[in-house]
Amino acid sequence: MSDSYIRILRGNKDFSMFKKEPLPYLGFIFIVFFLCLMASCSFSARTTRQYLNKAQTKSYDVIAVPGVPFTEKGWNRTMKARVYWSKYLFDKGIAKNIMYSGSSVYSPYYEGEIMALYAIAIGIPKEHVFSETKAEHSTENLYYSFLKSKKLGFNSIALATDPFQAKQLKRFARIKISKDAGIIPMVFDTLRSMEPLMIDPVIDYQQAYNKNFVPLKKRESFWKRLRGTMGKNIDYNAYQ
């Protein structure tokens, strides 16, 4: 969920941009519809807290963390949030290990490896950090993490990501992985409380560089990418 979307929902002063010029009636209706649609596609703050409370009664062998595109400018807020959320779950004993997943999809860096480098740099022990670099869609992030985790001898798995992506993958996780697969969406209040202690470490991102990179949009048509988003392009023999 974008920062601007959150600010608008909270009535932040950024909403004042709509006061400069009265919006046409239909334009206003469209914005309201869009915000309602976005809200329905994401877990609420109350729900994310409920999922965390449930997760605190368990200890998963591994959590799967979907990747985010990376550029030389450094990690963005979404990647930083996902990595720090995984650290929180590890520090709390909810996750014994972490699998960061993502190929070089829209930039020439393997997302899973980049996130693993950041995870180690902020203090997660290297022996508990793993990466998966075949996934090019969110459904593949979860499924390939599951396959590689099984190969490593891990049994229980949970998805740890933002509330929007967590809700989109919930049904997929229960059908394709296990009815016992965990869902642990970020709790933004918890992340905000951690923010004063967060750092922005420098990593050697060249370690994760894909010299044969070709952007996904040049390799796949829109319809094939859409099928991938729906989990229709999964290689079920990956990591076997």
C-alpha cells in the first residue's frame, strides 16, 4: 500500500491538494470508488494485529518474504519495511529462518539476494538467511520459497509481507501450499515504533547482479505476465 494512499485514508494534510480546484462530481466519485477498492484488497490494521497475535503462538521453520525491485540508489521503503518486518519476526522467535524470494525482474539485480544482503547487514545471522531467485511473480515468490525450503529440510512456512500482498496471496497459500501455511502481514504501528532504530546499510549489490538480465516486459507479453500473477506460470519441478 502506497504512502500517499495511507495519508489520504487518514485525512493527512496531503489531501489538501484536492481543495485547490473543486473536482468534477464524477472525478470525486471515481476517487472514492478507487480508495474503497484498495481498502477491500488489503487487510485492515485490526486484522494485521490479529494475525500477528496468532503467529506469536507459533514458531515457523521459515518465513517467505517476496522481493522488491532494486536500483543502485539503494533499497526503497517497501523493501526496507519487508526486511525489517522479517527481522522483527526472527527476533521474536516467530521465524527460525528467512527466505527472501525474487529474480531479476525489472532491474538487473536478483531481488532475493539483495534483500538477503540487507538482512545480514542489519543484524540477522547469516546462517538463518536464505534466498530464492527464480520467482518473477508474487505467487511464485511464495511457491518457490516453499519448494526450496522443503529441499533444505524445513517443514512449516509462513508468508511475511505487506497487508495488500498478504491478502492477495492468502487463498493461494492455503490451496497450493497448505491449510496450515501462516500469513503474517506487517503491523505498521510496530514498524513505526522500530523506525528510530532502523539503519540504511551499504551493501555490495554487485554480488546480486545478473549479467544476462532482460526485463520481464521484453520477455513476456502482457497476457503471459497476467497469467503469472495468477499463478499460472509456476514450474512445479523447480528446486527438485
